[in-house]
Amino acid sequence: MAEIRIQGVRKSYTKGTWVIHGVDVSIGDGEFIVIVGPSGCGKSTLLRMIAGLETITAGEISIGGKIVNDVEPKDRNIAMVFQNYALYPHMSVYDNMSYGLRIRGFSKADIETRVQRAAKILELGPFLARKPRELSGGQRQRVAMGRAIVREPAAFLFDEPLSNLDAKLRVQMRLEIQKLHRELGTTSIFVTHDQVEAMTLANRMIVMNAGVVEQVGAPMAVYDAPASLFVAGFIGSPAMNFLPGSVRDGRVDVGGGHLIALPRPLLEHAPAQVTVGIRPEHLVACAEGDDAFTFPVETIEALGADSMVHGKVGATPLVARVEGHAAPAIGSTARFALMPERLHFFDTVTGKRLAA
Amino acid sequence: MVENRPVLVFLRHAVLLAGVACVAFPLWVTFVASTLTLEQILTVPMPLVPGDQFWANYSQVLTAGSTRGAAAPVGQMMANSLVMALAIALGKIAISLVSAFAIVYFRFPLRNFFFWMIFVTLMLPVEVRIIPTFKVVSDLGILNSYLGLTLPLIASATATFLFRQFFMTIPDELAEAARIDGAGPMRFFWDVVVPLSKTSMAALFVIQFIYGWNQYLWPLLITTDESMYTVVIGIKRMIVGGDALTEWNLVMATAMLALLPPAAVVILMQKWFVKGLVETEK
């Protein structure tokens, strides 16, 4: 177990074009960190640099207080779980799990106890003699995790491990990974593009976009106070509504005759162009009222527990989440009040959250 | 076929049977001739049912060889052919496996250049480079030796290319997982790459064994000592002068014997051969 420090890490493949523009994060001992972002944002590259599979162009990575920039992956005391499992197809489950131990010269008895213990945790006992191709996707993924566990490494690195599984299995494995982390308490870094995985698994999450860290924080903190338009749009489903407008007399004119008052602390240094963000779940249906949004309902998506009401305010599309049966009829006029304490204000030009 | 008309069925079978007959008939004539006496073969028309000289002909070629022409026993020639074919097949597999591994998994200067150099040698089969190669082998003093028979034929661009293509289908993550598990390159080679290449190796073995066994021009050039003759050369050397002088019964028996090992390899390794060419175990 160890803490991992990433300082000013940058990566480029061809001179001058940076894939990762300087990442500074320190990950505490035993923490479960999720790196989340759209594909191509550099999250896997960052993970692979921690693993030692990619060279570090600039900056420093240290694991357990030791700088590992020039340390071979095998000597970094980390274990990695790959998206496509990367099990050795010709070896049995037992051999797959014990391969790393055998190379490191562990005694037969020691290997046996470690593998059996991991197999017990992961409920792989009956499959130890099988080949990977005789296992289901979920079982293969468990073997891949078993291969990591037996090593008892300082940190687990997960590279989108659930992406190849079907939806139901993904939920199940998510819970298992959570349970595993509680039992073992090993520092874990988990890369995913799925914000649900990020929200449910992380102690803290790192939201990345285009090689830049947009925000680091606990999932609920990120949800409650996204640091930028990107984070606000990426975390939460369906995505946050954005209403761009210009500031006049301390209010934002978002079009369609709607004016949203800026909170007092923001009044003084608000830029001219402000984007107001409101999550679909924070639009509440209401009766007549002054500050209510009214718009004609264009589409309804009924999801069962909830229904999504789609419409437009001015030219901007808007989504509201209502209780399943409470959806208004298509074509009727919907009326929603904004929860003032749930509004988010961003500088339209820089995309940054406006802070008091 | 969806249609099921009797005429078409008949036609289909007739065409197929005719094809089989075309291929099998010469083989049958060879077999029949190998069981007759020379006089019987020379009668016109030659009988098409096996005679009673099977044991006599076969035991003579295996132990003593022909009385005219080459006199080395065919048993010895078969052994030579076997050594040559095995050495070529195994040597080609070993060298190609290692060179493909280097080309796919290591980054070194001029990697692509070397790959293309290997590839270009496809254009230079033995027949094209035979004189310089003969000169080299002769200068090395390995004429009339197994080394001389096999060494110039071992390098193989085809096999290197085949292994390269196969290695490129092995997911990169496997190599990365092995790196994290602590396996060095050679450990990865022995523990992962070689076991995964088993079926490709088997397919190549079949192809290269037959290639080695059927070598004609090269052994013809560099073997002058009868004890180093391969069976293919042996057949040629048994044929002397005019028709009447050649002991056709013995030549045919030798031809039948020469057929057996490649056929056996193909039949025994058929399953692996097909597997190696169509499927990869991943």
C-alpha cells in the first residue's frame, strides 16, 4: 500500500503536441480514485504512465515515496487490470493468477495459499483448472482481478475493466470491486468513461478533458459544484441544461423573456456573458408564478421511475426530470420553477465556474 | 445446393469421380509397376493389377538399391531425406519465430528496413541464387554434408512473414500484462508467444517438411557421394540410359516409398494444419 504522487506530468508522442498538459494530483494511501473523461482525453495514457507502460515526457510520478519515472513496470509494485482482460489464453486460471508469483520466485506453498485466498475472495474456486476461453466475461474479469490481488501490490490500476461486460454484469462487478476495495484497502486507480462508474466507485474522482485535469474531488462535491462547463455537462445524466445569456442589471437574460437573478456575491465581478446551468432534476413543476419557466412540451421520454420532459426556452433546448406519471402531455405548456440554490453560473467565455 | 435433381447429382458425382481418377490413376500405375518384374512392365500393354514381386522389389531397394545406376540403398536415402526435411522445417520455424519476434516486439534502428530486406528475399529463391550459394557452400567445405544440404535453405521470408502476421494479432495488452507480471522479453517469448504459436508452427511444419523433402535441384548439385543422396535424387540416379536398361520396377518402388513420409505428415497433422491456417487461439 502506498500513496501515489503525480507532479507536473506531461506527455507528448510527437514533439510539440501535448497529449497530457501537466497533471498534478496526489493520491492518498488506500484511496479509490477514478479518472473519468471522454475517449481521447488522456486518461488511459495517464494510467499507463503510472504503470510504466508509457514513458513520462516531463514531470514526476512517485509511488510510495519513490520516484518511478525510470523504473520498469515490474518493479513499481503495481498490478493492472485491462479492459480486454489480457489473460494468457493457453494457461489455466490457476496458472494465470500465479504467473507473476512464479516469475518472482515465490515458493510453491506460498503461491498455493495466495491463489487459494484470492480465488476464495473472488469465488473462482471451481474454475481454477479451466482455460480463460471456458469462462464467461464476468469470470474472466474476476480472474484478471485475481491476478492483480495475488501479487498484493501497492496499488491496483484498472483500465476500463467493465467496458466489455453487458449492462447487468457491469452493475454486479461494480459492486464487487467496491466490496473488494473495502476488504483489501489497497490504493486503486480506476479509469473509465462511464460517469456512473465514477460516481459510484470513487472516493475522489479526477475529471479529465483534452489532456487537462478539469476537476478533482469527491463525487458529490463534483456533482454539486462542477468547476467548469465541461464537468457540469459530463457528470450527471441526463446532462445539465445550459442557458447562455448576457448580464443586465444583475440578471442574466437567457432569452424567451426569462431573466435569472445573479446571486449577490457574484454581482460585482460577473462577466458580460454568463451561462446558467440547472440540472434536469432541479427543475420543479409548479403552478402559476412569476419566476417560472414556461415552454411547450416537445417530447417525453418515459423511463419508468422518471420521465424526461423536453422543450425549448428561446432557442436553447431544456430537459426537466419529473416523476414517472407526472409528465405533461406533448404539446401542452409545461411550467417549471428553478431551485435558486441549485443554479450554477459559468463564465461563457472561459467556461469556468463563477465563484464568489 | 438447394436444387436436388437426379441428373445434376449424377453429373456432379461423375465430374468429381473423373477428377479423382485423374489424380489417382498415375499413383495406381506406379504402385502396380512396383509389384511387377521388369519384363512384365515392359510388355505392352502393362498389366494394371498388382503382381507378386512386392516384397522382392521393396526389400531390394530398401536394403541394396538398384543394380544399374545409383547403388545406394533407398533406406539410406530415405534417412538422408528425413534428416534434410526435418532440419529444414525445424530450422526454418526456429529462425523465423525468433526473427519475427524481434521485428514485432522490439524497437531498434532500421527495423522496417530489415523487415523489408527479409521480405525481398522472397524474390530470390534457391534457383535464382544457386551459383553464388554453391560457391559459398563449396568454399565452406560443406559439400556432401547435412549442413550443406540444409543450411542454405533454412532462411525463410515466408515463415517470418507468417509469424509476424500472427504475432501482430496477439493483443498488446498480453505483452503489457506479462511486463507487469515481471516477465522479461525472452520469458514472454517462451511462456506466451511460443505456446500461442503452436498451431501456426504445426501448419508451417507441414508445408516446410514437404518443401524440404521435395528439394531436387539443390541436393542434385551438392551431393556427389552416393551415401548423401536424398531419395528424390536417388530416383533420378536410378534412371539410366534407355528404357530397357532402367529397372522400372525398382524406380517405382522407390517412388512409392518417397511418397510415404510427406503423405504421413499431411495425414497425421491435418487437424493442426487446418487449425493453424484458419484459427488463432486467443
